[in-house]
Amino acid sequence: MPMIRTSLAALLCLVLAGCMGEGPPKLPPVGAASVAASKSRCEATGGRWAGKPGAGMLCFRTPPDAGKLCRRASDCTSGCLAKSRTCSPVTPLIGCQDLLDESGRVVKQCVN
């Protein structure tokens, strides 16, 4: 009987060890660690980390078609600026902008 108990105890330990995996799940960073991770990802992919600390920091990128002439929204990967008729030099566009829609009409877009 002791041999069976020992074997069962060893088997139970192996089963439980297999259930434990590699430890507790890894949680995403929060607070300052989250901001640092976002900044690092932004810069590693060619973005520029900018804004006002406390008011909001964003990852700004230069679209591949920045400055290209445009007549409608689909001419650009970002936005077609109404005044210059060129594709936006940066994304995201923050604040209020006059853009051209798909029909070439001027529309105001506001993003805070």
C-alpha cells in the first residue's frame, strides 16, 4: 500500500506542476511604465513622441504621401488639407482642420 500512495503522490505532484505553467500571467504596464513603453514603441517604429506632459502625449508620424497634391480624401493616407490641397504632413491631425472629403468638398474635422 505505501508504494501505491507514493506513486499516486508523485503523479499528483507532476499533474499539479503541469497546471502551473510559467507562473502568474504577465500584466500590461500601467502609469509611468505604460507611457514609457508607448514612447519606446513609437520611436522604435519611426514616430515622434510629442505633446504636453499631463495634457497628453501622442505618437506623431509622417505619412508616406505627406505634401503630395490631392483633390479628395482618398488621394491621401491621412487627410487632404483644403487650403493647400496637399496631404497632411503629420498624423494624427489634432485640433480643427479644413479637409476635403471624398467628393472634394471642404469639411471641418476637429480632434482633441
